[in-house]
Amino acid sequence: MNLPLKVGALAAPVAVLAAGAGLLLWSGGSAGASAAQLKINDAYVREPANPDEAAAYFTIANDGGTADTLTKVASSTGRASLHETVGPKMVALASAPVPAHGTLDFSPGGSHLMIDDPGPLTPGTKVRLTFTFAASAPITVTVPVIGIADPAPGQSSGQ
């Protein structure tokens, strides 16, 4: 049995489908939905005062609209692990969040990369660090070893 369609009977379902498709296209095309876009900035290793351990510092910038997580950093010398300074104690970190449209800062007095048994590290030498993330591809950078009293990259001696 074929029943005749009333005028406008399809208008409401078509409007709902069109609105849903429009929302899908709008959310997929927005900057907020973009993947993480990670970059390592101002990375360095400080010349160690103790030959058994060194510390590396860096900033990870995320220009993308999706957060990611730093899960590990490997060093070309020694064994590397993520740490955070909490009061007088150093606490190991399993991971560290990199916020969308934000930064993750590992700097003296806060979070840092501890490198155990690094071997001799003198100013002017280089260390290769490979950063591993939960979702993004690994990033490898070669960073300088700077002297104990030298200003960090990105800073002037006047700061």
C-alpha cells in the first residue's frame, strides 16, 4: 500500500541531517580539534658538578589543539629519567602532560631530566635526546652541554 507523502513531511528529517553534518564539518575544521604540534625549545644539559649525574632542561611547545603526554626521554649518554623537585625532595615522574596550545617547562628548581652515569660532559660537547610521547611521533634533538655558570639557552647573562 502506497500512501501519499504530505508536503513538508521530509523537511524536518532533512533539516536535522543537514544540521548534524554541518556540526561535524565545523568541529572537524576548527583549530581546537587539530592534532598536537610539538616542538622542543631551549634544550640543554648543565655541566654536572657530580660526574655521576647530570640534569637536562627544555621546554616543549604545543601549538596544536590536542594535548599530549611526554612519556619518556632517552639520552645518547647515560640513563635518563623524568623528575620533579618537590620541596627538598626529587620525585620520579612516569609522564608529564603537554597541554593543547601550551607548554611543558622543565627548568632548574622544578621538573628536569636526570641523566645517571652520563660519562664526561664538558661545555661545548653535545648530547642527543629523544622525546617519546603518548600520541605524537618521537622527536630527537641534539643539545649543548653548557658550563655551570653559563646562562641557559634563551636567556641572557643579565637575567
